[in-house]
Amino acid sequence: DAGVTQSPTHLIKTRGQQVTLRCSPKSGHDTVSWYQQALGQGPQFIFQYYEEEERQRGNFPDRFSGHQFPNYSSELNVNALLLGDSALYLCASSLQGTNTEAFFGQGTRLTVV
Amino acid sequence: AQSVTQLGSHVSVSEGALVLLRCNYSSSVPPYLFWYVQYPNQGLQLLLKYTSAATLVKGINGFEAEFKKSETSFHLTKPSAHMSDAAEYFCAVTKSNDYKLSFGAGTTVTVRA
């Protein structure tokens, strides 16, 4: 049973560029949440997708957007990259958004130069 | 709003010694509380969770935590540290009808031989 898979594992982008990160949830899960983890800090909630809709959003600017597909996989898009967007981006999947059973992927390490 | 505070950003213990990681929470409603572990360059793995059942919660790898409402605490312990316990540990909180996890800043554990 594959767990949560994220791609790519590492990415280097230039300031001002756009990036797309991808996540496939654990088998049987229908909800995907995205978190940003800056170096030396705890993860910060970006948003959650359920039934292809953004259900809840954290304190992140509109440059951060997402999408969920009918197969429950999800993308995180970040536009106009800033140096401060450099972080580990974690995807978590769950069933109907129940955080008591959230599983995390390995993350995508984004470096903005 | 809910939040957690992890006391001590770094903890160093000898192999075989007690591991104690402190977490205090603030929540206006009964919380769900979690401890996650993160090994270098990896995602988050759930160690244990409190969801209003037994106040003493046993998790994986010999860890346990006790929910103390009067002290608003959820400290993590392990009686005897092993070298493989060296990692970063995060306390997190959520509540029913909330789709996000709110994480503490993390505590890095090093184990001395």
C-alpha cells in the first residue's frame, strides 16, 4: 500500500518564477492538506482540499494556490517566488479531513535563489 | 485559536536515560493532541495521539504521553533512550471541525553514547 507520495523531492527555482508541486494521497484517502516548513520551524498550514474544493486556508498570500483532481491527487502552485518561499513543502492526506488520521509525505524541498 | 508551545528547542540525553519533551497547549475547546517525529530529510511520522479517550496514550517506539487538562500539557516520554531516537519532535493540536493541525516549533533530540 503506497503511502503519500510527493514530487519532485527537490527543486531549485529563481525569484519571480512559478512552481508546481504534486501530491498523491494514501490509498483510500480523499483529502489533501499542504504545509510549509521553513528551516528550523514547525509546519504551517497552507490549505486543505476536499471534493476538489479548497475547504480551509491558512495565513498565506494568494500567490499560493492549489487544485485537487477527481482522483484526489493535488497540486500546490506558487507564483512570483520569493527567497522566503524556500522551505520543505509537506502534503498530508486523510479521510474527509479528519486530522486524527493524517499521513504525511516525504516533502518537496524548494530552494529559491 | 489553538496553539502549542514546546519548551526547549534542543534536548540531549544519554543512551538509556529518560527522554522528556514538554508541550503545553492553548485551546478554547477540548483539543486533539499529537506528537510527530521527523528524521532528517523526511516527512512527519505520527508517534501518538490524544482524542479524548484515555489520558495516558501509548505510541510507537516505546513513547507515551499524558494529557493533563489542569496543566494544559501533553508531555512526551520514553523511559530509555536509544540512538535511533535522535530526531526532531513536534507537538500539534487541532479540534473537531477544524481541518488544520497547528504545530509547535519542534524539539531536536540528540542521544549521546
